[in-house]
Amino acid sequence: MREADLYAPLKAYLEAQGYEVKAEIGDCDIMARRGDDPPVIVEMKLSFSLALVMQGVVRQGLFDHVYLAVPVSKGWKLRYRDIIALCRRLSLGLLAVGPKGVEAHLDPGPYAPKLKAKPAAKLLREFERRVGDPNQGGITGVKKMTSYRQDAIRCALHLQAGPCKASVVAKATGVLRAAAQMRDDHYGWFERMERGIYQLTPMGQAALADYAEMAAGLTET
């Protein structure tokens, strides 16, 4: 497929809605007019790309109603939600050219994002609770040191001396969620001896050795 192959179905789509359509008006791939309505600009590419988005943003410096147009491809469904979210945030429309013709997936319009308060609060809590900056940004394939893991290390350190009541561990370590954390035992570090009393497992002992440097830092705070 050539980029020029997108023009005919897009032109037919717009003309069916009463627009007069012309190609290559200045740097605009397509310009359409319908009476006194604001002009519509369509920028075409064979795939959704940064270059296409930048073209659309540049056209927004001239006109309000700007669409991006791409053919439907195999990767379309995988990226669809992200593409829609980006276009909506930038107030760009989105047209998809497929075997059955052109489909409008998004119309241009002002975007007023609604912040997600709960996820944001969760991230802020994690920032406040995490001791130091134990992770290296951009590294993948390694376990992240979270405040939850740091709390588990605190509990494990206290249990090195032997089995202990969860309430005592919580008071001694300052980990308010110690009882739930040891009961849930996401890491396999803790073993329930009897009601409310836990001991460290061999896996927990090994974890303290693995996180010796972090453990030392936590005992200093």
C-alpha cells in the first residue's frame, strides 16, 4: 500500500458528509470545507507514528479540526487504546481506513483530563514509605525494592532471634501491617507457629543474606 492509496477512500468518506475535498493544499494532505463550517484537515501516514502526530500538532496551529488517518493493520488492536488516549489528550481526531471503508474512531475536541486520585495517592504513599532510593531507574528483569518488601525485611530481622507474636513485631519494627504481612507471606519468608506467632523460614533467612545491605540501612532508620 502507498500513502496515496488512502486518499480516495478518505475523500469519498468526507464527500458523503457534504464536504468539498481537495488534496495537497500547502503542506496539508487533505483539506475539506462544508459551507460555513470550520475547515477539516486530515494528515495521512501508513502507520501511526510520531511523525504523523507531529504533523497533526503543527496543523493545529492553523485549524481546530485536525484528523490523523492510518490504515488498519495487524498491530492496530495491540496499540488501539494507547493511540486513542494520545489523540484524545492532544485533541486530534483519528480516522482508520480499512477494507470496509473509513471509520471515525475519535473526533477532535478539547480535552480536560480527570486525574485518577486513588492510583496517584498509592504512588505518593509508596514514595513516602520507601526508605532511600534502592532501585536503579530503567533496569528491567530484577526484583524491585518496594516499601512492602522493606517492611518484610524489618519483620524478618526481628524474627531472627526466634518466634515472636505479630503484635510485638509490629511494635518493635514500626511496621503497622506486620501481622497481615506475615500472615499473607507473599515471599515465603514467614511461618505461622500458632495463632498470632510467627517464625522465620529458611527462605527468609536466605533473603536476609541477599538483602544484607538493605537490612543494615533499615536498622539505622
